[in-house]
Amino acid sequence: MNYIEIVGHCLGRPYYETNNCAIYNADCLAAMRSLPGMAINLTVTSPPYNIGKEYEQALSIEEYLLWSENWIREVYRLTSPNGAFWLNLGYFSIADRAKAIPISYLIWDRVPFFLIQEIVWNYGAGVAGRKSFSPRNEKFLWYVRDQNNYVFNLDEVRDPNVKYPNQKKNGKVKVNSLGKNPSDVWQFPKVTSGTNRASKERTPHPAQFPEAVIERIVRACSNEADVILDPFMGSGTTAVVSLSLNRRVIGFEINTDYCEIAVNRIEAFLSKRATAGVQPPLF
């Protein structure tokens, strides 16, 4: 019995299930507490920021931080010995103290994982600032369970855009033939909306990540057949990317409308793959 089947045994029938994928319309904290631990290879997620979005329940700052600590500790319990946790967090305001304080500043001591690195995603376009610089980035925190034993597939994500690819030192080419190591600042366009400028992958979800960002994370920090978790599945980007890279994926999403968005994306991806004649892996 693989882990997706074990999850089904613990939680019952999922909202949606296909080969190597199960999505549950459930509160992730309650669901994760029912699962056996140390089996998730990689978690990639972006929880609500507590800034008044339609999918959020308003909490005090302390309530939000405690809630964050609780669900992150469950992710830690579920993570395999060499597993990783990629967390996207934004900013919120604190009256008379901060217009936009990074949430990561407030939870650093509540996360049991070891922090490897902060990655800055620069998306190049957005709201124009009037009394501050225009915001153009989001942060990802890359955590691991064991600082001495974790997956990092650099060759899977090397950047082929090398300025001097044939540069030599002592007669040998200096640059890896696959490309250079990407920096900790990633340049990927946002998923845009609008009648004339909407991205091809755009869905009705109000906070959708581009697949290219998640693809780099999944390629770098997991292997084929690994189990990927997204506790806040949203529009299903993590699921689509994970399936396209031959991973297993489990998602939790409390909003039924967003579950439907994710399911439609997954079904569209599977249909396109079948039309192309590509067979899904049977792990």
C-alpha cells in the first residue's frame, strides 16, 4: 500500500482521485493530524496571509502565528528524514508599527525545520507604489528536516543562459555543460489577469502561482515517484506540476470552489497528456 492509499484509508474517499493524485476538501490541520508521519518527501505551499482575502478567516496576529505554528509542526511530523518544506509567505500590517512586515520575521522561532535559504521571486509587474517603492517580489523559505541530509538536484534546474559558456581555466571549460546554478533571485512572470493580458494558465483563483516557479522547486527538491504535499492546494498548481514531473501528490483545500478549479486543471492536463500519447507512470 503506497502513501496515497494509506491517506485514503485514514481520511476516507477524497474529493478527487486519479492515478498518483488525491485531493481532499478538508481543513489541512485536522486532516494532517490523522495521518502517519515521516512519509512526505516535499511540501510546497502558500497559506493565507491573514490580510482579508475572500478565502481567509480574520485572526488576531497572535492567533495567526499560533495557527501557523500548529500546521507547520504537522508538516514537520509528516516529512521524511531527508524531506523538505517550501513555504511562501507574504506581508501584513501591524498598527502603528509596520505597513508591510514579512510574516517570516514573526514565525522564525516557531518552525521546527532547518532553514537552508530564502528565495526571492521577482515577478516584474504589479501594483504601482505611490508612497513607497512598487512591490515586485515574494519570498519562499526553503526548509529541510535534516540539515546534513536533503535532496538537492542542481543539475535538474541549471540555467542554460550562460554569458560565457566556453570560458576556460587551466585549459578546462569552467562552466557546467548544463548551465549555471540559478541565483537566489528568480525571475518569473506573474500569472496575470485581464481581458487582453491574461496568462494562458490563468484560473478564477485570486492568488495563483506560475507553474514555472513550482516546477523549479519540485525538480530541485524531490525525485520521481516521491510524495508531494500541498496543504493549501488552491488552484492546483502544485498538483499539475507534480504530476507532469512523475511525482505523487496529495492536496488539501477547504474551499469547494477552489477544489473544482484544481480538478478542472488536473483533468485538462491529463487529457492533454493522453492526446499526446504520453502514458502516466505506474509506481
